[in-house]
Amino acid sequence: MKHLFKLRNTLLLIAIATISFSCSDDDSDPVIPTSNYSQELTNIANNVIVETYKDLANKAADLHNEAIDIKTNITASNLDNARQAWRSAREPWEKSEGFLFGPVDSQGIDPAIDSWPVNIVDMDNLLSNTSGFPTITENIISNQTNEAKGFHLIEYLLWGIDGNKQVADFTSRELEYLVAACANLKTKTTELYDAWKSNGGNHVANFLNAGGTGSIYVSQKSALEDLVDGMITIADEVGNGKIETPFNGENGAGFDPTQEESRFSHNSKLDFANNVRSISNVYNGKFTIDGKGISDIVAESNTTLDETFKAQILEAVEAIEAIPGTFTDAISNNRTSVATAQSKVRIVQETLETLIKPLIVNL
């Protein structure tokens, strides 16, 4: 995602100019109107973004442990535990997609952990190359193409192409690949968390010090604009990509279930809903701690818009969750419900683009 760098509110310059033309003997100090959004930026950066990445890193580590357990003792119970650990790690990742900027982009972490569709050919080539790679390690996986590692490759190994893989279907090489891929996911998500936290790469300081020395943001407003752009990007991706492509195909060619993300695990609906929740988390300033967010800024100018947008977010999540059965089945057998969910997500995007972003731009 490209960062937008714009000059802050011109009111300050206008005020200064006005003062210069109105010198008098009045002893009172001139009042220069300013706005400060430190509370909103600090809360969103620390308590939403950093905490989401912390949760992701911890749950990726749990998934790696479960993969080790499967390799050590491949049982139906351990397989179920690993699958649940994948779903648990997937949740904070999808809830982070409302802010896919910064290290997740610049360090190539997003494509390294969430490329779709999977490259089964490269995976199979590595699995069969026992002479060249007698043992599959994390280092080997890290050098695989992005589509042959990360969440969806792990998903494929755990569930299989039709989502019904059994314990007896696993080979020892697949278990090696699984452990190594989960180790790589753990490494990349830890790198992401470390890049943001204050005692690591400290990318969070760009928001805490927006408009100050050392920040990539020339003003607090430009930081807020980046947050809004992040919300717009994921709303567009869900409504016009993740739902649209399997629902109607490329360029309207007809539904194509092979393009459905997270289809092996049938986790797609939850993925989509959590993507919309990522918008809610940034807007409301809440992940686990409830603090100030974009909502507080919008409400100061337009309480009706704030309440309307909150309702639109909720309606989009509810419409996604109301799709009957799996998304795979719904795109052919419950198309009306899918279309309704898609329209609700598009409404969220439209409100962000046409009402909320202009409000932030004109602060």
C-alpha cells in the first residue's frame, strides 16, 4: 500500500497570517487554533495494531507447537488441535488486514505468509526430492516461492484439497514440510510484531510522533489518512476481490470455487467477517482495550455519520455470517445471500471513500 503524504490543516497558517496583520497594543497572547489527535493515534497504534500483531505471533507459535505434536504423534486428536490452532492464528491475521502498511508491506511479510492460490506443484517437487533435500527444514521452506509456504500451504497440508484429509493420508515428508512451514510462519509473524513494537523496530513511533521529528508522517492528519486508506483497501479487497472473484469469476466469467481463499478449511466466511472487523477495530479504536479511534474524530463533526457507519460495519459482518453453509456451496446454491453480503461490504467501502475520508482530509 502506498503511503500518502499531505500537508496538514492550513488553518494554522491562516491563523499566523491573520496575527501578522492585526498587531495592536492588546497585551493578550494570540490564540492559534490547533487540533491534536495524539490520543487516537496512540491508542490505535499501540492497542490495536501492535496488540493484533502480538496476538498473531503468539498464535503462530502455538500452531508450530501443534505441528510438532502431529509429527511426533499423528492422531486424530492432534490433527484436530492443529487445525484449530491454524484457525486461531488466522483470526488475528485477518483482523490485521485493515492496516496492511508499514513493515508487513515493506519487508514482504504479507506475500510470504498469505499468498493465494497455493503452489502445489512446487510443494510436490520438494516433497519428492529426497536426494536433494533429505530433510525439509525451515530454511528450505523460507526459500520456496511465496505460494508454497504460509497460511494456505499449511491449510492445504492440514485439510487436503477437498477438506477431508485423514490421519492415514499424511506422509512423513508432508509432516516435515508442515513443521517447517509452521516454523517459518512463526518466524515471519514474530518479525512483524518485532518491527512494530517500541522495544524492537519501533515502527509504532511513526504514529505516536506523527508530525514530529523522525516520523514518516508529516502531520497527524496524514497518519489518520493512512489509517482510513487501509480500511478502504480491505473493504475493496473483500467486496471486489475475495467475494467477487469466486462468486462471479474473472471479468464476470461465472462462479469459480477454485478462486475461493481458505476453501480447504471452509474458513472463508470467517476470514471475510474478520476483515470487516479489522475496519471496526481501527475505526472504534478497540482490539482488547477500548480506547479512542477514528470514530471519536468523526463523531465530533457528524454524529449521524458516525452512528450510521458503525451500523454499516455491523450489518456487513452479520450479512457475511448469515450466508448459509460453506462459502463454496453458497456461491452456487445461495447466491442471493452472497450478493447481499457483498453489497453490505461495498456500502462500507463507499462510506469510507465518499464521507469519512473527505472528513479526515478536511480536518
